[in-house]
Amino acid sequence: MADIAAANREALDRLCRARPAWTAVRSGREALGLEGRTLLHAGPPIEWARMCWPMRGAVKAAALFEGWARTADEAEALAASGDIAFAPCHSRGAVGPMAGVISPGTPLLVVEDAVNRTTASSFIADGPWGHQLRFGAHGPETLNGLRWIRDAVAPALSAVLEREGPIDLAALMAQAFTMGDEMHMRNAAATGLLARRLAAPLVAAVPDAARLEPIMRLVTRDNDQFFLAWSMCAAKAAARSIEGLEASTVVCTMARNGVEFGIRVAGLGEPWFTAPASVVEGVYFPGSAAGDANLDTGDSAIMETYGLGGLAMASSPAVQKIVGAKSWEDALATTRDMGEICVGRNPLFPIAVLGGEGTPTGIDIRRVVKTSIVPKITTAIAHRAAPRMIGAGIATAPMAPFVAALRAFAERYGAARA
């Protein structure tokens, strides 16, 4: 007979003991085994015909970057023809922020958790120039930036790791958390700490000042969210440790593709449970409004899956302003609510205002359905028809996937156990 309580204790232990470290930079071909015309996308499975505008733009950028097409029109025709195979990033142990797409030639961060023996990957932040693949940009500026990441930034970062060895992301994130980062929509402290670790080795690895300066600007200037790719990789490596954990009702994946929101559950394996993606409630940049916004998008909800982001809002006064929380009391109440739907807390990330309790960790589908409390996700907001970010806010996960997952769990393990 399935012991759900024991399985969930094991899930919490694996999440809390995870100690991810950044170990390498490799291409999608090397790290994930991507071959031919294969693209990985953010969120649950989706075909080209149903993709939102930002994701279609990202697909076109990837096709142009790979040389599969010469123009945006050719790239669109190729995608529509069925000659490109699409799969979720999560299906290969990867994550893509916003409308993120990974191709065989994409340079990827490789993160390993030696404790749980898992790995995860994501692409290096494609900014801070204005037009980023993750928001659907696919023009010359975007393509030049992607090539520069491949040809200059990735080799430099790889050289740093060869000189310095793995970088302990768990320790870095724990320190940044005490400095006000909730690790999803605020990564300013973590970005600064990473820049400090990289600065001197980069100078040694890139002796040409003309080549070094733009790399240092990418790492250090006007790019406070630079660390998000690392934090997402770390969270994914941790969450992979519970994938396939028999009898566990803990969520191992939450993701959005701009059309649907989906979850996977540790004890249910590969199946996705989906519902329409949410409208993000938030703060818009001047000149933008709710009518311009795409629905909730991206794999960055892996941060909440790991117990950070929206689950840890009480720890970050700065993020409360970024995402438009009504008040500090509201943020505190949100974190307390999230504690009601989680199996435990992670001592690696203590919340001072809650007496040092760790962040709520291990979202339990049974508790979500029983309490009618759903996860809150801090997130950026993408324009629905232009390649840019237009604000930030809080997305409320739909209830339907949790209900469907609980029904599937009951069918597999027995209604009495669920």
C-alpha cells in the first residue's frame, strides 16, 4: 500500500538537501542531446499553431540562429510545415524563461546537484540589449546578440569554470536570500554576488580589453535579473530529484507557455495537467496597460516549485514593490497561505519576519484542493504582440490542473489513499 506521508517526507528531504553547483557551459546538442531540427520551448506541450506571439517569435529567432531559414518569413513557414520538432524544456531537464526556446546550438549553463545526482540547464541571459528572444524578438539585433553569446560570452564563462572549478549556487542563493532576493523577480543581490565571483577570473580568461568590456557590462551593468538563469537551473536540478517519486503528491513541475499553465506531480511521472494560463495582475511600465499583456508565460515558475519566488514574498520588501503587492502585510499573508499548501519548509532559506522559518516548500496537490489555495507566482509580463517586457506582477495558478492531478492520483493509488 502506498505510503503518501513517507513519500512526501522524502520529497521534502530531497528538495531541502539539494546543493546545486554551476559546473559547465555546453551547447544544447552537447548538454541535452538535441539533434536535427528540434526546439525546446517553455511550458507544457504545445504545437506551433497554438503558440502565443512571443513564443512564435522566439521560434523564428532560433530557426534563424541555427541557419535553418534565411528570413523570418522562411522561419515561420518552416515551423508551420511540421519540419521542426517541438518539446517542452522540462522534458529534457531544462528550463526556459518567458517564451524561452532552446535549439541545438544554444549555449547552456549546466548545473549539477551532486547530493541528489541531478542536472539542469538553461540558456545564458540574452540581454541587456532591448530585444530578447525570450520576449519574441527575432530581428538583427537579437540574432547578433545570440551569436555574441555563443562566440564570446560562452567561451569566456567556460574558461572561468575551467580555472576556478564549480560555483556553489546553493550557498550563493542562500546569501542573496538574506539580502532581499526572492530569486524570481528580484535577483539583484545574487547577480552582484555572481559578478564578484566572475570578475577577476574573467579578466584572466579574456586578456583583450575590447572583448572583455562588453562581457563585463553584461554581467554587471543594468541587468539585475542576470542571475535568474542560474537560479532557475538550481531550482530545476533540485526539483528533478523528486520526479517519479512513487506515491508522492508533491508538485515537481509548474510551467506556462503563454496559452496554458501546467503541472506535473512527483508520483505521477510524465503526464501534464493543464488549464488556460492566467492573466497576470501587476504593475505596468509607462505606456503599457493590461490590454497589451500576454497571458502568464515561462518556466520560471520552477522557482515557486522549489519554494522561492511568490512563496517567499515575505522575505523581500523590494519585490513587493516590483510586482505590485498591495502591502507588506499582503505579502506576508501570501507566504503564510503558501505554507498551508506545502509539506514543509526549507531551512536553507530562513524568513526573518517569520522567526527564521524556512520558505514553504513542496506544493502538495491534496492541500491545494482541500484548502482552495493555489500557488502565487511572481513574474514578468510580456507584450502579447511586440518583443518586450511591459511590467511585472503576480500570477495566480488555476485550480483545475491540481484537481485533475488529484483525480489521476486517486485512480492510480486508490481514492482512499488520495
